[in-house]
Amino acid sequence: MDPVVIPILVVALVIVFLVASTVRIVPQARRYNIERFGRYRRTLQPGLNLVLPVADRINTKLDVREQVYSSDPRPVITEDNLVVNIDTVLYYQITDPRAAAYEVADYLQAIDQLTVTTLRNVIGSMDLEETLTSREEINSRLRAVLDDATGKWGIRVNRVEIKAIDPPHTIKEAMEKQMRAERDKRAAILHAEGERQAKILTAEGTKQKDILEAQGTQQAMILRADGEAKAVELVFQAVHRNNADPKILAYKYLETLPHLAKSDNNTFWVIPGELTEAVRTVTRAFGDEPTAGAPRPAQSEGAATAASEGVPQLDTGSTAALDAAAAADEAGKQAAAAVSDAKAEAEAAKSPQVPRLGRTSED
């Protein structure tokens, strides 16, 4: 080999080494800390950078993008002396590469320990129920403390989140029973409220039904009474307008007597009026004498006895009086027959004793 070639090759290798040592290409979102003879010199920015060969060297390479750090569950004691395991998620970003490399030895471990101690201080002033329901407050207090402490380390804490809070197993069972009891209570209250509303609506419906039925009955009774009143008024007007004679009125009186005992609900019946007066009215109706107060001859002993029994005695002094007596006798027989029929029906129905009326004895 030519002796001149060897030196040339050596010089070329040295030049290549020096060029390679001088040029540094930094990727985007990266920062390189350069030390010159063991002392911090500068931080290389993304792109092409030139350094002094042999004298300058790269100490740390840092990623300035936002990072996520998830810590392991750590035991924390609450104010009511319950141990809960809490794990957190931390979002941070390096803002000063020099401080992150030279102000703290391991910033991740420092952040983790600071998070645990701050979390214990915060949770130690809260009970279990407040701890479970105050995550936003815990996150805010943790972020404030971490951001203040990590500022001098060249790190900004953007967000801190409580990922999980795990109470002891016995506390979980008690909480589940409490929640189940609370749900059962709400269900019972809702069921009772539904039944109450249903009963109220049913009562209101029954009330409205009774009111409407009563109003309907009232209207029916009013209409029925109005109809009966109008019918009686029409009959009364017809009787007075047509000037009915005593014969028709006496006949209708006798015709009404048998109907008094026909009702199934009647246990006794009363003749509306004195039978003697009724017979006397019939006698006057069928007789020719218009005057009811004419003097009568003395009656025999048998006639007096008959009058005491309730049968009217007729004047036998004339033929007209005899005809009237015969008509009265016939009317008395019909009334007695009606009374007998009523008594028979009452006894057949096993009703209380019916008032007995004396029958007129035939001469």
C-alpha cells in the first residue's frame, strides 16, 4: 500500500468524526441539554445545531410534550380513621429543560411523593363520605400544591385526577346495605304514595257517584211528585168542574176500601173514616131526602142496640126511606165482605192481628 494513502485516510476519518461530533439534529418537541467540560452550556432547540466537538456533550434529552403519570394505589387514612386506597392520574409538562435536569434528581419520583403527602394531608381532614363526594375539591387542592412546588423544577402540572377511591371491604358491604335500604325506603314511600293517591281517587269517584245518584233520585222524586200533584189537581178540577153527585162519590169510596189490604207490606189496615158515617152518606146519596138533619121518630129497642154496634138505622116511615135502607144495607154487606177478605189475606200472611170490625146483623 502506498505510504501516502494511509495518512490521507486517517485525516479523512478525523474530519468525518469532527463533523459528526459538531452537528446535532434535535427532533421536534425535544430538548437537549449541552454540557461543556461538565458544566451546563445551553439547551439545543429542534433542528440542526452545531456544538464544539470533544468539549461539548449531551447530558439529558427531554420531551417537552404533556405527559401522563399514573401512580399506584396508596393507603390514606381519613378523619374518621378509615384506611382507603387512592390512586391518581397526573398530567404535567416540562417548561424549563435546564431546571428539570438540574434542580431535581428524579422529577417523576419527586412528583409522586409530593402527590402522596399532599393527598394524605387533604384526605386526613375529611371523613369517608366527604372524601367520596368531594373529588373536585381534592383535585383542585392537589393541583394548587403540586403546581406551586413543581414550578421551580421547570414542570407545570396541568391537571390532577383521582382515578379510584377504594374503601375497605367491610365498609363497601355496609355502604351497599345502606344504599339498598335507602332504595327500599324510597320504593316503599313511592308505593305508599301511589296507594294513597289511588284511595283518594277512588273515594272521590265514590263520592261523585253517590252525589250523582242522590241528585238523580231527588230529581226523579221531584218529577214523580210533580206528576202526582198535577194528576190530583186535574182530578180535583174535573170533579169540581163536572159537579159529581153524591152517588158517584159514595160508590168510589166503597170501591176503594178493598184495595187497602191488597199490599204485601201491610200487616194491618185502617178504614179511613167512620163506617157509620160512610153508610149514612151512602143512604143520603141513594135516598130522596136531601136533608140530613130531619127529625127522626123514636127507634125501637132493637134499633138502638144496632146503632150502639155501629150500624145506622133508617127511617121506615115511607117507601123512599125503605129503599134507602135497602141500599144502605147492601152497601154495608159489601163493606163487611171487603173487611172479611182483608182479614183472611192478613191471617194467611201470618201478620199481626188486624183490628176487627162489627158486621151488621140482618133483620
